Amino acid sequence: MSAQPATAETLDTAAVRAAEASAEALARARKAIGAVIFGQDKVVEQTLITILAGGHGLLVGVPGLAKTKLVETLGTVLGLDSRRVQFTPDLMPSDILGSEILDEPTPGKRAFRFIKGPIFAQLLMADEINRASPRTQSALLQAMQEYHVTIAGEGYDLPRPFHVLATQNPIEQEGTYPLPEAQLDRFLLQIDVDYPDRDAERRVLIETTADAVTHPKPAMTAEELLSAQRVVRRLPMGESVVEAILDLVRAARPGAEAGGIGDKLSWGPGPRASQALALAVRTRALLDGRFAPSVDDVAALAEPVLKHRMALSFSARADGETIADLIGKLVGRLG
């Protein structure tokens, strides 16, 4: 697989300066995050890609892998107003969105007043999102896609930027409600959080149990983040990258274009996956200080973009196939 050279030839001078400024700010942010989160470089990169691409992320991992700490750290480092909601079976939509109360601003005159819920934040952590009922989960759908909510027929815009980082435990499924496909599709990336290696765990053990614990420090502002998000959308994509994205996404669906694996899929990614991959590869390039993505970026981000947008057929599950294996075969075809 050959990498496409990353150049700034198709960007004007102002765009190059903006891209360089964003790349420098992002380098500071990564360093600040690395001072607090140890041994999860890939997770940190994918989470930053999610936010810089203007999307939402689903963090999947067992308890104790610093998912909550990562989100809290991102809020501080990126200068975002962040809030956390612990999803439980008795959580109601109004607990997230807010509700109207009957108020009496002046004696004898009553009126309804809207009290905003925790969703009115720039970074919302939906902890163990699959423990809430489908009714409550659906309260996030409009917010994640349209960046506003409707309460009692009245629309309310959410702050900008607005991002949801949800967590999910892949092991404990008792008392949980699987996320519907429509909601999974709203997540730009599924970020799998695995155990740290031995050296990273040693550092965690020593530094987090010491007398002086390192706390995250701001490295960017919300305005700088918005600027970086605009830069991402201005980065050019070569024709080879566009074709690689289309080849990959279209081959991940049941049908002839899957080239032999179509009968192993019950459903696959829609056009939103192509959009997500196009934004994600641009963002990965900017994080690396490049001004254009390559086919290698497509290969690196194929699994987190596609994994939650595909489902195996019954026969494929019976044969022991996995989504990761199928995506690996599709990536191998990119050449």
C-alpha cells in the first residue's frame, strides 16, 4: 500500500498558515493529554480525531481503563465545558435534555420556564450509554445529528462545538439495552480501549498512587478547536484517497461489490460512513502535521469507522467470522 505524498500545494497561503497553527495547537494538546493518560496512544489519537472531525465517539472497553478520565482530560485540555451523565435504567429523557417548570416570576403571573439539562455542554460524556432504556437513548439522536433539541415544541440550539463521547462495557450485558443501528451510525468512530502494556501499567501504578498526582492543563481553547475543525474540512483529498474510501465502504455492504464476503454480511455501512472516513483521514493527517491524507490513513481508520456499521450474517457467526477479520480483508484489497 503506497502512501500519497502530503503537500500543501493545493492550499493558499492563508490556509497553510491556519493549518500550521492548528497543527501546533494540536501537538500541545497531545502532549498535555500524554502527561495524564499513559499507554493509550491509539485511543487518544482516535478520540482526538473524532472531536477534530466534528463527530461523536463510542468508547468500548472493560471498567478501569481510564475511559472516564480520558474524557475529563479532553474537556480540560481542549478548553471545553464538559459534563458527565451516568446512564441507568431509570434515567429519563428529561434528565438529559432538561424540562419545563411552572414558575411565578411576578406575583399572580405564572409561566413555564425551561431548565436546561446536561446535554447543553460542549463535551458530554454518556457513561455506560447502553444501560439506559431505548426511549432515553433516543433522546440523544436529534442532538447528535442536528445539534439542537426540541422540548415541548420549542427548539433549542446546543453549544458549539458539541460532542458526545459515550462509553460501553463489552463484557457485562445484564440489564443493558443494545444500541439501535440508527444510533450507532451517529458515532463517527467506535474506539476500542484495550489493556495497557506492562510499561504503561507500571507508570500508571507508580504515578497515580504517588503523593503528588499530575492533573491535566489547558492547551487549547474552544475557539482554537473550532478553527482546527474548519481547517480539517479545507484539507484536500487526492483522487486515490477518494476512490479508496468508496471502494472500502461499498465493499463492506452485502452484494456483488463485496467480492466474496457479501453473503457473510446482514447489513453494511451507508453513505454516512464514507463521510465519516473522509473527515477522519483528513484529521489524522493534520494530527501528524500533514496537509493531505493518504491511502494509509484510510487503512488505519477503516476498522473504527466501519466496525459499528456492519453486522455478520447468522452463517458467518456460526463459522467463527468476525467483523474485524472481514474489514482486514477489505483493507488488504486497497493495494
